Amino acid sequence: MTGTRQQLDPVPAPRRTHLERIGTYVLNKPLKRTGATVPEPTDLPAATSVLQGARVIDPASSTDAVLDVAIAGDTIVEVGTDLRSRHPLAAVVDLSGTILTPGLIDLHAHVFAGLGDFCVEPDRAGVSTGVPVVVDGGTSGIATFELARRSVEGSGSRTRVLAFIDPNQLYLATKDFICHKLQIADDERNLDLDSTAAMVEKHADMVVGFKVRATHVGDDTHSPFLEGAKSVAGDLPIMVHLGRFPHTPVITTPALLQTLRGGDVITHAFRGGGGQLVPGTGSVTPEFADAVERGIRLDVGHSGTDFRFDTARRLFDAGYLPDTISTDLNLFNEAAPVRSLAETMSKIWAMGVELPAVIAMCTSNTAATIHRGEELGAIAPGRIAELSVLRIEEGSFELSDGYEPMVVDRVLSPVGCFRAGTWIDALVPQAVAA
């Protein structure tokens, strides 16, 4: 299969294995991959550490080999072989038996713990699970965003936190959906596009796009909040929640698909139930096929009930894989079924996606989706040393989508990560033995 996703033919094609269909699919996608070429080492500073022995998987440069990575302070200075001889004074870090990747990026979690009552502390979603970079998935609207930012910056968090912001002035994600219960989420008087644009510009270092709950009043094909976000987003991506909310209706899935632009993100793309992308018949709708052709991005957004193995199998069989893997981690799914980004990656790997492609879905693809490819998602000289270290654990493990168990014989387990060159051990609990 090539890098272009195709709608299923009316006449069933001969069946092939998952790996034959999707083996190098993600790595060949036309995403922006700045900084992917490793330059020749010239005039390099002396390294303070040399990471040796790991299998380096860097999808941005199509690298999958045992290599050394030399770090000086918080910066990568060289990638190659036998770097110890080039940097004799550097400390050697033995990573034999592990996988070294660009710093993993969780595109959708809820980490404004000083604001949202169901959020986790940033480090619980981030560096404690081997993930240097976490993107908050729209916990805050415009009016509370600066408070949310201060809550992160004052928490002592070591995780780099970025954010999607809800364009609703008063939106706040809470466990009781209070903004939906009080009709705040669908009252277009809560749109102020001038202040929205000003807030995004002021916090451009942190805000990577908009998170929209595509609510409506009366017209189920038009969401003022989605249209408002589009009018001020420019080239920033809009992440849209797929599925329903209590108390407030959302536009239909076909209308949503027709409204999104290339580069926008559907999170919870592999959910079951109401609003799912693939109806129970298993057929792919024309609206969905057209949206993918325009370049919308499919994000896992696991959550407690928003990822289903059954839906994923049907979409995978039709040739539609995740562009990005994220957890939607929060207090209600942290213990189960989500647990960590590594465990969520393990589920996609167990469904037949090759490991380098899985890693791309949390590194180069994610960095490109949020237009941070110049600084994140690759291992190359001159880059900040944001790196993740994983280990393949073999045995018998039970993974779950919250409904269906899946017994697998291998999982990815986080060992730790380098955040701006500083090593942080992972503290995440081990996968559940079957």
C-alpha cells in the first residue's frame, strides 16, 4: 500500500495481512518533516554524554539502527557509530537492549490540574511515563487560559506542556460537563474572535491550535464555534472532538467532515457508538474518504471509552491508520484502560502496525501536525535533547480498550526520557500480565 489512503473498492480486493497493507504507510505520508536530514558533524562541541547501545528509531530520518547519540548539555551534537572515540571525556550511558526515539509527544491529554478537576499533573502524563512533551487537549477556553498556564508553570512540572485552546470564552472541561449542563458550550455569545486571536498570539509559544466541541443550536450542520475557530486559526490546526456530549448536541459527523480543512485533526477517530467514522456496516462514507483526501488527520485520543479495537480493525482494514497516537489521559482513565502513552502505542503495534510507524505516530507525525517540526520529533545535531527510551517487554499481557480485552505477547514499556538533556526515570506501572 502506498502513502495515499484509498476508499474501499465496491468489489472486495484480495485479503492481505496488516503488514502488507500498512507496513510503511505512515513513514511515507506527505507530512512536513523539517530538520529530518542529519548534517555532517563539523565543528561540534565536545559531548558531555554519549548514549550507546540503543536501537535508534527516528522516523523523520528513516533511521532504524544501533547508533550512538552524543549530547552536550541540553543539545544533541552528533549521531553515529563509535562516538566514544570522538568524545573521550564524555560520560557513557549504556542503553543496550532499549529503543531510543525522538521525545514522544502526547497530542491529547488533560494536564491543567490547577484548573480542570479531572486533569492529571503534567508529569504524570509526561516525563514520569517517558514522554517529554504533552499537549493539553482543550481543557481551557479563552478567559481562563492564562490561569491554566500559570498553574502549570507554578507546579514545578518538568514536562514541556503545549496546548490546544477552546475558542469559547468561558469553556472549562470538568468531570460533570458543567459548561454543557449550563448551556455555556453552545451559546455563541461566548465567542469573541478579537480576544481569541489576541490570546493565541500572546501565547504562541504554548498554543498549538484550537480544540473545538462542535456544538450547535438548531442547525445540526453548522457549529458557530467551529466556524469561529476557522476564521481566526490561519494555519494552526483545529482539533475536533468526535462524538457526543451530555446536554448539548453536536453537528452530524458528515457535516463535521465536510467542514474540516486539510491539517485539522479528528480526535477519538477510532471510537465506537454514536458519531463514529465507520458505520456498523463497515463501509467508508464518501464524506470521510473526501476529508482524508483533503488531508485531515486521524488521532487516537484513547480516553476511557473513545477507542475501540473493533472500530480500529475496520478502519485499518479499509486502509485508514492513525496519523497520531494520543491518550486523552485524565483522572478517570489513568488507572485503566489508558495508563500511559506507551501502553496506547502497544495497542496499535499489537494490531499489526510496524514499530517504526507506531513511533512516527508519536514523534515526527505529531510534530508536523502541530507545526513544531523544526524543534520536535527528530534526532539530529543541533536539536534540543528531547529523547525517549523504551523497552520491549515479552510475556503475556492483557491490553484493553475499556470494553474488549486483548492478550498480547509483547508491549512497549517506558524506561525514561531526556528532557532538555536531563535524564528522568519513568515511574509508570508495568503492563498488566494476562
